[in-house]
Amino acid sequence: MKAQEDKLTLQETEELCRLYMDCKLSVFEETELGYFLTQVDYHTPLIDEVRRLMAVDAYISDKVFTKADSPGKGLFKKWRFPLSAAASIAVIFSICLIFLQNYSTLENSDQSYYVAYVEGKRLSGESARLQVEAEKKSVDDFIKEMSALEAHEQQMIDNFFNL
């Protein structure tokens, strides 16, 4: 009986979806909403759109929630973290290269135009430029951390093969 009381109604679910679309939920709340949407059979245009945005439909059809818990086999299980870290760093590096190429083109053309969104509200002009620069610094710091992690992982791999 208690499980029935804890279940959200259709209206409550739609309200959470509206908050998600307005960027008002934390990452944890978004994750909980994504999981909840895999457990209920509510269908409205808003709920289905949120499912598509969250790629919940892909999780449901592929049953990722159960596959993620299954134990891996063989060599990949042993090297999962270093390979995942290296792949993540490669993706981040590629995105940064693309960003830097586009940024240098804009910087040389004297036609910079910034648009940023904070808590669902559009910023433009100087406030958008400041927001973008703050995010860029954050990304640069993250890249430095990932480079250090990659160097550490590479050193561990080299030590393993030199045993």
C-alpha cells in the first residue's frame, strides 16, 4: 500500500517535466525524473517530449538499467576505466579544438556575438560575454584536470607493461 502512496500523479509528473524544460531541476532531480519516467506509463505530449530529450526511450528499449549492472568479462573489464578516461579526454579535446577554431575565427573578424542562458533566461551583450568566459575558464580547468588524469593513467599502464 505504501508504494502506491509514493507514486506521483500525472499532474505532478507534468509539473516536474515543466520544471525540467525550464531548467529548474538539479542534476540529481533530473536523474530521478529520468528514472521515474522509465517506471510509469504516463503519456502526454509534454512527458513524451521530456522522455525524448532525456533519451529515456533508448534506455527503456535497450534496458540499460539492467545491463549496466551486469558484470563485464575478460580484458575489457580490467581496462574499462583507463579506456573510458582516454575516450572521454579525446572527445573533450576534439570539442575544444573545434571551439578554439571557431573562437579564433570570430576573434579575428571583430564580429563577436555572445548569447548565454542562465536558469532558463537569455543573456546577451556584456553579461553573456562574461558568462561565456567564466564557462570557458571552467572548461579549461576541467581539461587540465583530465590531462593530468590521462598522464597518470598512462603512467600506470606503462608501469603495468614494464613489470
